[in-house]
Amino acid sequence: MAKKSMINREHKRTLLAKRFASKRAALKNVAANQELPMEEREAARMNLQKLPRDSSPVRGRNRCRLTGRPHGYYRKFGLSRNELRRL
């Protein structure tokens, strides 16, 4: 069983990613738009960097639904290899 603190930290990251998803997407669109002036795109990049680090969905980690184990995770089942074998 994974430590509760790690499971809670992962849950916090998921909530932050959901909360900032629209703001992050809007800033990324502005930063990637080649038709806008360079200053405006640079400002969007700076605002993107000011967002909380854990609000990025890339920082999330797949964990077993039963034990919270981060390694040996099967996406299809949402379980770790140990729990999949046990069940």
C-alpha cells in the first residue's frame, strides 16, 4: 500500500490540473499563435510559467485504484500488476 501522503499529493495535482486546464489552454494558444506580436506571445509564456507547477497534467502519475502503487500499472484495468494477479 502506498503512503497516504503520496496518494493525497497525487489527488491534489489532479484537482489543480482540472482547475487550471482552461486557463493553461488559452495561454498555450496565445503563445503558439504566429500571427500575434512577439511581445504578446512572450507575455503569455511568462503567465504560463507563473501558474502552479502541479497544475500541469504532465506531472500526474497513474496509480493503482486499490493500493495506490505507482509502478507496474495497467491502464486497461486501472490496477497494478500485483493486484491484477491477486484478483
